[in-house]
Amino acid sequence: MRMGLVRRGLVQLARGSARPCAVGLALVLALAGAPVLAQTAAQPKPADKPASDKPAAKPAKPQAKPAAKPAEKPANKPGAPARDAGGGPPLLGLQIAYPSLDTPGGSGDLAYGAYQRGYYLSAFNEALKRARAGTDPAAMTLLGDLYGSGYGVPLDFSKAIEWYRKAAAAGSPGALLSLGNLTLAGQGLKKDELEAAKLFREAAEKGNGPAAYNLGLLYLQGRQIPKEPAEAARWFEVAAGKDIEDAQYALAVLLKEGNGVEKDLAQSAKMMASAARLGHITAQVEFAIMQFNGIGVPKDEAAAAAMFRKAALGGNAIAQNRYARLLAVGRGVTQDKAQAAAWHLLAKHRGLGDPMLDDVIAQLPAADRKKAEAQAARWEAGRA
């Protein structure tokens, strides 16, 4: 799973630590990444999944959350500074108009359009003009994000906080989420989990999904606020309803274990499937295991194999190992030992060995073994 308060820290989900018990396919499933705090998300970053509270249109979501830093695109080239129409200090960088960023006659957001394309100085200048012109919480939040990430302008938490506070006062739930994350991390603000929880709750009550997810995690961890799995499940459900994939996965685990909620394997499978469709790789692996064993859903080895393959293509070593096993024995997929060997080599390269699949490779004809090794090497090179 991919989310994070600047993507830091791992939060285990299980009866206390909430690690799901995955049954079947010979090895116990080890999580390939547990949920972490939802990122500051007043608007989507380039090549990342948008959260909530953003005026820009939803960009296409890449498979696999975030998950990650925005694509490095060059900021606008420096040029002669231009005076702001409002009489303030000069705007930054070369002033460029991008009329093609939005549909002619539409109501697109030039600041967010520039931001999503990596034109950070243009995004800054457009947002600054709007913020100076009046109360514009979206523009103020964007300015906070730019200062808080150092995109196009120097990293400056104090300025980020200043803009986030202005945006929060103007009604932005995304700015509250950002202030909560900074408070929890102690970046520019005193580290205070209780205050962070308060900010997350305020944002969640205004409809911010990532904030609801973060609040659920704090209740599940039970560090400074009481550990209350039922309260965690309640906030995960709120976030899950807003298509926060990590929340759907977390809720699925709680439902599977009966932790804080009544055990419900069918509902767990439904939540896990939803997270998997949204691209949550760990959920894809878990749901494939549920499909393979018929847990909460009808047993379907072919569907399980397809889901394992999808997660394997996303780089998950466990999925690569499970798919290799299915290929080796021909369950849910046509038997192909050479392909099984290639997937096994990928998983092994990531540290997940398997003696049974080592034997499969050893028994292959030399030509097939070399073919599998070459294919695995090409895949690795393509991911490098």
C-alpha cells in the first residue's frame, strides 16, 4: 500500500498489530507494505492519485500508490521577473501562458493544470495571483503544498504553514489535513499527535477521505490517543466510501479478523476487491489468495491467477512467487515451467526464495533455463 504522511512509518494491521493471515499456496503471506498515513492531498501531485478537496480534474492513476514522489519535470526557465497585477512583489520566473492546459470555454484550473504537469513556477504564480485577489482556499492550499514540498520555490515549512492556516480558515479540508500531517511529523510545528488527531477529525468531518483514514490509523495504533479498533474501523469506513484504497484494504483486514467489527468474510472480500481494483498491490495479493481458497468469494483459481499476475507485474515478490507456483503446476493457468522459472527468478532477486521452484529450474532443459534467465533479466532491466 501506498500512502503516507510524506510516506513515513509502517502501521501494522492485525488484532493489535493487524497483520492479515493469508491462507494457502504453501507459504504464509507476508505483507509487502502496511498502511501509512495519507499524504497531504489538497490536490494531486504529478503522476500520483488525487485524494480529495481538489478543483482539478482527476488525472490518470498509475499502478502502484502511492504511491511515490511526483515525477521530476523541469520547472519553468527563469526569466525577467514580472510585476504582479495586484502591485505586490514580482512573480517568480518567466511568465508563460498555457491556454492549451484546459478545454477552450471550460472551467479548468490553470494553477492546478500547471502543477500537475510539473510547471511549478507557473502554478505558484497563478495561485499567488488568485490568493491575493481574494479568499481562494484552493489557491492558498496549493501555495502551501508548493512551499511544503519545495517544488518551484525553496522548501519553507513556515510559509507552507502560513498558507495552510489561511486556507483552513477559508474552509479548506485539505489544508487541515496538511496541517495535521505536519503536526504529526513535527515539521515546522511542535510534534503533537493529539493536535494532529484533532486536525484530522476536523478535516474528516468536512468530508476529507485521507484525513479520515489517518484518524483511523491513529485509533488503531493507540499511541497517544486510546487504542480503539472500533473507532478505527468507523473512520476507515468513511475513507473507504471516498475510494481511499488504503482505507478499503485496512477495513478489509479488520473485517477478515473480526477486529473492532463483526467478522464478515464476504464484506472483507468485497472491500479487498475494491482496493485491488484501485491498484492496491497488497490487496491484489490478498484478494487473489481469497479467490484461490474460496474465502468470502466463490473459489476461482483462474481469477486468482490473473490477479496474482497483475500484482506480479506491479513488482510484488509474493505475487511473483505465487504466480510462478501456479505456472509450474498448471493451476488456474496453462502450465509453463519456463515462465514459472522466469517469475521465480524475479521473486528470488527480491529476496523471496523457494526450493520447490529452484527444483523446477534445475529440471528444465538448458535452452529453457537460459530463456527464463534472459527473460527475467529483461524484466529487471525494464524496471530499473
